[in-house]
Amino acid sequence: MLVEERSRDIDNFMVGRLLPFRRKRQVGPFTFIDHMGPSTIGPGRYMDVDQHPHIGLSTLTYLLEGEMEHRDSTGAVQLITPGAVGFMTAGYGVTHTERTPQHLRDGNTHPVHGYQVWVALPKEQEDIAPNFAYLAANELPQWEENGIRLTLVAGEGYGRRSPLPVYSPLFMIDAYSETTGTLDIKGQLSGEIALVVVKGAVQPEDEAIAAGQMLIAKTEDECCVDLQAGTRVRLFGGQAFPEERFLHWNFVSSSKEKLEQAKRDWAAREFPVVPEDNTYIPLPS
């Protein structure tokens, strides 16, 4: 299954949305993926996503270029840098902001490129306490496979486990090939599998798939693709949940009633708040 990025306006930026889409709402527990950039920030054009809420999910931020300052209602304050991973678990309710850090508001232009991902929580853990985890780039498993450099951002794959604390069987892998190479997935990953072409091109059969496109395997654990020289891809997926997940705005839940309650709570400003932040994004009509 081939999916094209669809453009969306987010604050001052255009992003490419990969999930969800009509024919496939989730891949494993992955519910939402936005591709930011590659773009630049500069005078009058910074990332400033004001205070907004989440329930029932974990947000995963992974940057290839640039930096982002994360703040949330648990009190976490973290500068997210390239190759590192920020992982905020909303549980029963959290608010957060995402901004260009102050030291990059220096009158110059700077690159920004990365992924914002939502991972749905298992039904029995949708109401856990919010928390935030962060791993620097050098804390993630990195290795070579047939000349391809791989980084295990989250979950398990290729006989390895990321130290990032996740809540269900999943994987997210960054892979880069300087030369033409073959990425063999068979027997290495478990569950539903998707592959996003970040740059370059891949060739699963006789058709080249270019940057900005996503492939979703029709069968689990049966995939092998050829990577052109200079190609970077992102693999993600895992075991699908037995229950359907419902989405409304920034909320994900196995219960429509919980979504409605979250909407009421945000409109009434009953969510926890980010310390020393008075901003507020209203519930969309």
C-alpha cells in the first residue's frame, strides 16, 4: 500500500501528514505521523505551538535537524536535539508546548527537519499518570546491517531493544544507506510494518518510491527493499490493538465517552497547565 504525504498547516509551517488516512487509520499502535520540513526558521518565522492537551497516547519527537524546546504540565523542560528522542505520555491528561529555543532566535536562519508521532496507549493503560522521557542520540542502539546504518529509536527490532520506555510491542527505526544496498526486514521486526522514505528512493519491486511517500506491508514480517545510494528511511509499526481507537483533535481513546469528557474538560480549562505559561489553544469548533 502506497501513501503520499498530505500537506497541512501547523503554526508557521507546512507539514506532510502520513497517518491517519482513509484506508489505514493505524499501523500497529502508531496513530498519527507528521513530517516537519526540511525547512528553515528565522526572523518572524519560529515554531511556537501554544499550550494544548492530549489524552490516551504518547507523543514521540525525533529530529534530524534543528532543535525544539518541550515543556509540559508534569514540569518537564527539555531541549530536543537531532538524533535524540522525546517521549511524552499523556495518560489521563497532559498539556504541553513546543517552541523554537531562545538561543536560535538570533536573527539568523536555522534548519528544522523531523517527525512528530502519536503512539496510542493500550486500553488498560490509557489512564496512567502523565510522564516524560528523553534519550540522547548516543543512548539509542546503533549498528550496521549489510552496509546500512540503523538506529533503534523505540521498541524492539533486529534482536535489540531501545531503552525508551514504551507500553506495547512496537518499533521505530531510522536507517541510512550511503551506497546502494538491500534492507532485509524478514524475521527482524514483529507486527504491522510501514516504511517512510525520508530522502532518496527505495525499490520494493520494479517501481521506485521517492521521498515523501510511505509503504505499508500487506503482510507481517515479509519485506525486503532495495535502497538507492544516499537514501534514508524510517520504519515503524508493531502489534495492532484488538480494539478500535477513536480520534478527535489531540485526543486518542478506545472510548468515545472519554473523548467527549476530554473536550468538555479542555473547554472548561480543567486540564493541568504548563508552569508559567498562560497560552491556550481553543478546542476547534
